[in-house]
Amino acid sequence: MALVLTYMLSGCVAPGMTREVDGVQILSSAPSGTRLALLADASSPVLVVKSPKGIGRARLRLPASLPEGLTIEFPGMQSLEQFVLGDGRQHLVCSGGAQDLTVCSWGEEWPVGQVRRYPSGMTVTLPAHMFSRAGKWSMEWVDYWRQ
């Protein structure tokens, strides 16, 4: 299913895309040209990040509970040099660069989540236990092969 989902989302304009789903809300993104959207008809929240420059940041509002976790889709990215998602107290940090394996840590927990590469992009799937506090989260990403 994930491979099909990746293909469907590569345009980031699919029906059912929105700025708020299941308590997850997109507050802002940068630089200009970066588009973020949430897929409303997925079984768990899917945040789609379309980043033409391969580098950017965003602010999100997340609920205190995401029972199915959160999937972040990066259509068009080949390899994450670094991905950081934090709530101000703790940060998820994923790194890999040109390597085939990208690993993530959440505080002292390592490895956590799952990073997958597909011909049309990448996904980062985060487990539910990371989301125990409602509030604003910051997210930053860098594609190893950025323009």
C-alpha cells in the first residue's frame, strides 16, 4: 500500500488533501515553493512535504495522541541527509546522507521509526508513543541531493 500511496501523492494535489486532519495542523512552512498537505482519507495521518529545493522547515500543531502514529511523505526526495522533528523538549533526529540506510533516534531511543525509500521519494513513519503531549512542533529536512 505504501508504494501505491507514494505514487498517488507525488503531485501533492490529490483529492482529500487538507491543512488539518485528526488534530494535526500545518501552521507554516518555508522556503517559498514548499507545499505541505495532509491526506485526509488515510487510516492514519499522512503529512506530504513537497520540497522543490530539498531543504526546508515547517511548524505543526500536533495532538497529545496519534494512536496510529504519523507518516511523513517526501515525494521527489532521494535521500535524507537530516530530518529533525521536535516538540521543544525532545527531538527525533534522522540521518543517512548518501547511505542506503537512514536511521532515527528519539532522545535515548535508537533506532525509532522507519525510513523507506521508493523510486518516487521517501517516507518516515513515526510510532504513536512519540506523541504524548499536545503543542507546536518544529520540523526541518535536508535532502542529501538538494538543488
